[in-house]
Amino acid sequence: MGLLLLFGGAGTPAAPAPANTWILNGITASIAPYSIRWRKLAIGRDHSRRPLYSGNWEIDMSFDSASITYARQWQEAASSGSLNMTVLKPYSIEWTDLSAVKLELVEAPTVESGMSGPWSMIVRGASVNG
């Protein structure tokens, strides 16, 4: 019953997302990644052979074992195409909103005894100011 309210089942409005949490398209994520790593995208080198970086980032995220329902929320977000997310900023413990990013499954979870095993995802096209 609690999941129905949290995820806004048929005819039930989704609960408003609390501040300071992972949010996927306006819905509070049921589980947070245990590890995140922001990576700048190298797009070439300048005349001095120093790397040139894109204005966009990629975010590597790793998840631990969880219920199948929790894992499915992230996988459904990945299959939705363009996504809006609230995530932790790079090199910070502040939150930031990302618009029109792509979430991709890198390593699919295994399923055993009704639980999903560890899995990993990547966010592409993240642009952050500040």
C-alpha cells in the first residue's frame, strides 16, 4: 500500500518529493546509488597536447542489492528516454537538478530469491553550473 502512494499508482497522485534526495522525473527514488563518480568527457587535445573537455559530464552510479521493485524504478526511468533528475553535484554534497539527460543500464542486476543483485548505470549529458 505504501508503494502505491509513493509511486502514484492509478488514480493516486504521487507524493511530493522531499528536498535533498534523488529524484527521477519528479518522483523520489526508492533507492540511492551507493557510489557515484562524475567524469568530464575528453573531446580532444589542444596544440600543447593538453586535454580539452566537453561542457557535459557522465555520472557512473553503482547500486547494491535491493528489492526488484526498487531496481525496476531505475530501469523504467532509463527506458523513458529523456529524463530530469536531482543528483549530488560533483565535488560537493549539494544537490542539483539535471534536465534532458539519458540514463543507461551498464550492468544488469541478477535476480535471486526475489531480490535484485548489484547493478550499475550511467547518466549521459549532465551539465552543471558552479
